[in-house]
Amino acid sequence: MANKPMYRQIADAFREKINAGELKPGDALPTESCLQETFNVSRVTVRQALKLLADEGIIESIQGSGSYVKEERVNYDIYQLTGFYEKLVDRNVDTHSDVKTFEVVKADTRLAAILAINPEDKVWHIKRVRFIKQKPVNLEETWMPLAMFPDLTWGVMEKSKYHYVEQIKKMVIDRSEQELVPIMPSEEAIAAMSLDPAKPILEKVSRGYLKDGRVFEYSRNVFNTDDYKFTLVARRRQ
């Protein structure tokens, strides 16, 4: 329609490019100034078009980086014990972790019970934000017994914790006991992942066990649920 607002015409043009496969998930859109020149419109019109596409879940804007065709949500299969990197490696997605806290603390009575250690035993306390490309999608807080991992480093936690446990420490991971709880985001999570303060998110609380029965980690993860979907398969008992 000739009388369709220009911002809608721009949005339609990008929708068609995406549907035709000319733009793929993760591809960057041209800059706002480039779009202004291409369509001969104002910055306000360009931003209206981008907002429309973002509201429809077709693109996403990353502050300081630009707009991208939205990736498919990361599938978090409850029954598959895989780490963050393992979930994304097959998709060739650029990931990294920003370690915010890396310290040794003494376990209080509650934490000691969870990790099956003695109160006052020392534990690693780590907080890190997990990124897909340049977008923060997961805030993790982890506690691990110092006696089990005396050589744990900041660099390890910037990468894969499971790779360190299995490939470096040669420990055999058996299982993770997990529970998912809907919560309102904390101020820390809102700041770390640019969350909507009024929108509930999911927290995963987990305890990891080695084959020999020892508890090797206790973690609390909060997810930006715009970027994750959680699945499980329930089988009928035969």
C-alpha cells in the first residue's frame, strides 16, 4: 500500500529479507545512519521501524553494539546435563563469561550442609555473567569446595567449568539435582542483564554430584527467559 507509513515499509522490507534467508539469525542490521541514507528518512522513522521489528521478536537491539536478527532461543533440556558452552558449541555461537566475583569464603552452616562439608571449611564463591555474542543472558552464582579445587582460576571460570572438572581434574560428573523457581529479578540481575523489573524470570538452583558421591558445586542461575526455553520429556511408566 502506497499510503502505508514509511516505518512500516522499512520493517516489511527487512521482514521479507529475513523470510527469504537473505538475513539470517545473528546477522547484524545496517546502522541507523546507514538506514537513514538508504531509505531517505529521519532517525525517528528508522527507530520506529526497528522498534516494530523488536516488538515482534524478529530482531533484538544490543546496547552499544547495534541491531541483530534474533537468534533462536537456547534450548535448556532439563534431562541433559550439559554446560553453557556445550549447549551452544554445535551452533557455532560466540560465547563468553564475565567473572564479577572470584573469592574464597568460609562456609556457613547452611552452605556446609548443601555441599556436605564442615562449617567454616573454605569454598570458592564465584559470580559470572554469561554472554551469547554481546548479550548477557544468564547470571550465575556458584560455590565449590576449595579442598577439591585448590587450583581453580579466574581464567577457568571465564570459560567452561565442566571442562575444568572433567578434563583437567579428571573427575567424573554423575548428575545434577535441579529445581526451577519463578522469581522477580533482583537489582543485581536487572543491572547485569538489562531486565524488565516488573517481569518474572526463572531461577535454577542446582547441586552437582561426582560419581563417587561427593558434591562438587552448588549454583544459582537466573535466566533472561526471552533467550531461553526449558523443555523436558515425561515418559509413561510401562
